[in-house]
Amino acid sequence: MRIVSLSCLLLGLVVTAGCGRLPGQPTPSQVPLEPQQVTNFVALYRENCAGCHGSHGQGNAALSLSNPVYQALVDDATLRRVIAQGVPHSLMPAFARSAGGFLTDAQVDILVRGLRANWSKPNAAGSAKPPPYAAPTNAPGEARRGEAVFAKFCARCHGADGTGGGKMGSIVDGSYLALISNQGLRTTVIAGRPERGHPDWRNCLPGEPMSPAQVSDVVAWLISKRPAQSGQPYASSSETRN
Ligand code: HEC
Ligand code: HEC
């Protein structure tokens, strides 16, 4: 009884003090938002993407999303799909709730708009038209021709067979190729990894941009180096890769 009357007294004091909240209780602005209530691009990016793509989109283990050439290459629908569904056979997770992630469709849209507003630059690719984002289905590229393309555009940095040398790692290593998608390789060749010194499609051989066919062929050559059953990290190995 004593306790009850004491707490009544305390409550009375608080209410008459006019603040309506117990000492130590957070103000509304201090209460953490529920995850689905976060609608700020910077916060969404920091919490979900920065670890792999860099705190300011500059790239880290995964590609730079602030690379203006990448922004010029990719369209909104692709960004939305990749963020929502992830990239199978790679470390890029699916973020949409419908795909097992934690973000609402509205949050995925905020990310797409924020990526554009922050990092897309008009005329990033200059007058040069980038090769298409995806390999045309009627011209998927040919590994045999790709070998010659590699010798011409890539070997001076990656070594004659792609295994690198010196400080340069191998880009034909099975473990590397097992964890990057075909599109990931294509995106790398077209948009480059400027943050790491790998040029975009215009600058592998200065003054001679790669043609769309050369891009498809060199990507086909890299894909041909991927071991069929590499590491078996996936439940189904019969699935076609993308
Ligand atoms: C001017 C030198 C240079 C040229 C030319 C060049 N690259 Fe690179 N490339 C690099 C550097 C530097 C890296 C980063 C290596 C690292 O961080 O270990 C890289 C990384 C890569 C990667 C790995 C990216 C990742 O996901 O980590 C691939 C794949 C690649 N290059 C493919 C190619 C292909 C294909 C060509 C030819 C069309 C090419 N490169 C031409 C310098 C070059
Ligand atoms: C665990 C690491 C990781 C996290 C977290 C992550 N990504 Fe990725 N992301 C990757 C990797 C790795 C790739 C390359 C996938 C491939 O092989 O194609 C990628 C690819 C992408 C691509 C497609 C690139 C292309 O080829 O067009 C986009 C867009 C992207 N990520 C956006 C995001 C956004 C936005 C977030 C946060 C909501 C995010 N990623 C979080 C690792 C990550």
C-alpha cells in the first residue's frame, strides 16, 4: 500500500511539474526509429550499404556506386531490381522484404533516388556512348575472340594470362570468379574501378574505346575461366548464372 501511494505521489509530482515524463525517460526525438521508419537516404545507405560499397560510395570490397560512369551506365529499374533482389551467386544481398530482406519498397525507392541525387553527374561519359549495360541476348560474346581482346586491352596491367604479378592479384582465380556475377564482370569492364586504378572501357588503351563486341568477348573469356563447380557455395549448381 505504501509503495502504491508513494508512486502515486511521485507521479503526481511529475505531472504537476508539467513535463509528463519520468526523469531519465527519452524525449520523442531520442526514441530510436523502428527500422521501417528510416526514410533518410544517408542513414539507409550508412546502415545497409556503406560496409561493402564505401562510406561515401567510393567503393570498398564492392564497386564504387558514386563512380559517375557507373551512374551513367545503369538505369533506375536495374538499380531497384538489384537492391531489392540482390545479385545471385555474389555477396550482394537482397534487401526487399519480399526477397527476405529488411527494407520496404518505399525504402528501396529512397535508396535509388538518393544514389542518383548524390552521385549521378550529367555527361559523365562525355560524348562517348557506353556499351549497353547488359550483354545483348543475340550477341553474348565469344571467349575465343575475347582472348585476343584481353591481350590487346588488359594484359599490360593484368599479365598475359590474367594471373597478375607483382602487387596485382589474379582476375582468373577460381575463388574470385565464383563470387562475382557475369554482369558484375561486365560492369567492371565498362565502368571501371577508378578507385583502384582499373580504367573504364574508354581508357584501357588510351585513345581507343572498346567496342560493345569487344566488351562482350572479353567478359565471355573471363567467364570461361570460372571453374564449373567452384567451391560449391550454392544449393543448386544447375541454375543458370546471370
Ligand atoms: C591500367 C591498368 C589496367 C588495365 C589496362 C586494366 N585493368 Fe583491370 N584492374 C587494374 C587494377 C589496378 C585493378 C585492381 C586490382 C586490385 O585491387 O587488386 C584491376 C581490377 C580488375 C578486376 C577485378 C575487379 C574486382 O572486382 O575486384 C577485373 C575483373 C579487371 N580488372 C578486368 C580487366 C579487364 C577485362 C581489362 C581489359 C579490358 C582490364 N582489367 C584492364 C588495372 C587495369
Ligand atoms: C555484403 C556486401 C554488400 C552489401 C551490404 C551491399 N552490396 Fe551492393 N554489391 C555487393 C557486391 C559484391 C556486388 C557485385 C555483385 C556482382 O557480382 O554482380 C554488388 C552490386 C551492387 C549493385 C549492382 C552493380 C552492377 O553491376 O550494376 C548495386 C546497384 C548495389 N550493389 C547497390 C547496393 C546498395 C544500394 C546497397 C545497400 C542497400 C548494397 N549494394 C549493399 C556487395 C554488397
